[in-house]
Amino acid sequence: MAKILFTCLAVLVLITGCIKDRPTTQPVPDYPDSVYFKAEGTGKSEPEARGQALAEMSRIFESEVFSNTYDRAVEIIDSTGNGASRGNMESYIRVVSSVKLEGARIGRTWFDNERGTYRALAVLDRHQAGENWQGEIKDIDNKIEGEYMALDAGNSKFMKLQSLMKILDLWVERESRVSRLRVIGLNYTSVGSYDIKRAFYMVPQIKADLLVFLKITGEHANEMEGILSAALNKAGFKLSDERNKADVLITGNIEAGPVDLKKPGWEFARARLSLTIMDAVTGSIAGELSENERAGQLTYPEAVHKAVNKIAETASDKLLEYFQ
């Protein structure tokens, strides 16, 4: 009798163990689609699966937000005939589309016995995220309206251009939030009291009339002025040789000197550039730049030339940020 009872218990334990080890391929469905936006990730470990799930959710948002926001921007740009804005707009849309999703979290992780891998489910509460983004849109609308007031009150072309740039940047941020709402199945129909097309119309008009005075001092001033002037011209800005007729004053100094790194057969030089961007009408300083670069070549003149060119490339990009 005891032997029969022991055998029954052994069989019961074996059956129980088999039930526990039964492959699980799906999580308990406690995150309904109507409430949560979801994405899955897999990995060789639980942490990797978690990271992949959150990354997949971000990828979905970045792709959809960029596409929707860019299409909306192109629609406005084409309707105003301001095709020159496409390139700069596309770059900024990529920046605002790539963001960390607040509120996204891991809802569940499990081991998939059939695939021999860990899986994770990332979830985002649609209602909570929607409320947050709608609140951000309202705040951005208020900022845009404030910038339009500054635009109308501005008494210089440069101030107006900077207000317009802020308006367009804010509008792109606004539309990225609207696109996020679309991704989670929500629509935002409210519009601000401003006309965004007005900003798109005004930008090329202001740029066409804006005159920039550029003056660099120092031994390598001509080389630096040539590179910076080319960058401004390429961006659509006109340069003036007469300081008193310009709307924007860019002044600066370029210096270069040897650097002893004790490397036989090589000569090194360091170039230093300082720039000031001033509104000629108001006298206000819009910005100041300070850059330095080191370069090495077989001869000192070649090293100086390379250092000056490196610093000019960096300075050109940062300078244009004040204009577009």
C-alpha cells in the first residue's frame, strides 16, 4: 500500500513539474489596445528585451512623427511658395521627432520557450500621453502668439527675422506633438489665433532685404572673411561693404600661432577666432562666438592654413544659426 501511494505521489510531482515548464508564448492580456499603445522587443536577456521594446516604441514614433510633420510642413511651404525653407525645416523636424517618450514603461517581460528568447512589452497610456501632449500644444501656441507680438513690435529687420525663426521652430514642435497624438489614435483640431502662413511668407522677404556687414581683423582675416562670406551668400544673405547701410554687423578677429608638440617632421598651429553678431539698428548683441582649432602639417604655413579652414567651417555653421 505504501509503495502504491509513493508511486502516485511521484507521478503527481512529475505532472506538476511538467505543467510549470509548459512553454509560455503570450503574456496575460491585461493591457488592452483601447487604453495602451504597445510595442514588443526581444533579447538574449531580460534587460536586453526591455531595452529593445522601448527602442521599438521610440522607432515607431520617430518614423511616424517625422513623416506626418514633414508632410504638413511641405503642405504649408508649397502653398506659400517658400521652397527654400524645405532643407532647414527637414533638419529641424528630424531633431524634434527624435525624443524620449515620457510615460513609456515596461508592462511585462517573459521567456518564450518556443523561440528560446526573452520578450518584453512596452506600454504607453494613450489617455495620459494625450493629455500631456495637448497641454504642450497649448503652451506652444501661447509662445507663438507671443513671438508674433514681438515680430510686430520689432523695429529692425534682424529682430523680425529672429522672431520669425522662433515662430517656425515652435510651429514644427507643435506639429510634432499633433503627429504624436495621431500615432496613438487621437486627433487635435484646435488651432491658434495666429496665421502660420504669414511667417512662411515673410521669411524670404526679410532675407532678401537684409544686408550684412562682415569685418574680420588679423593676419588671416582675408581667408576667414572669404569663407564666412561664401557661407552667408550660399544661405541667401547679401553682404554690404558699407557698415552704415547694413542691418547686421559681424565683426571679429582671427589669430594663429605655433604649437610645439615635440613631434619631429611635423609642424603644428592653433587658430583662434572670436566673432560678435550685432543688430545695427538697436545696437543689441545677438551673439558671440569663440572658437579654436589645432592642426598639423609638414610645414608651418600648411598647418596654419588647415587650422584656419577647420575653424572657419565650425564658425560658419554656428554663425548661420543666428540667421536661419
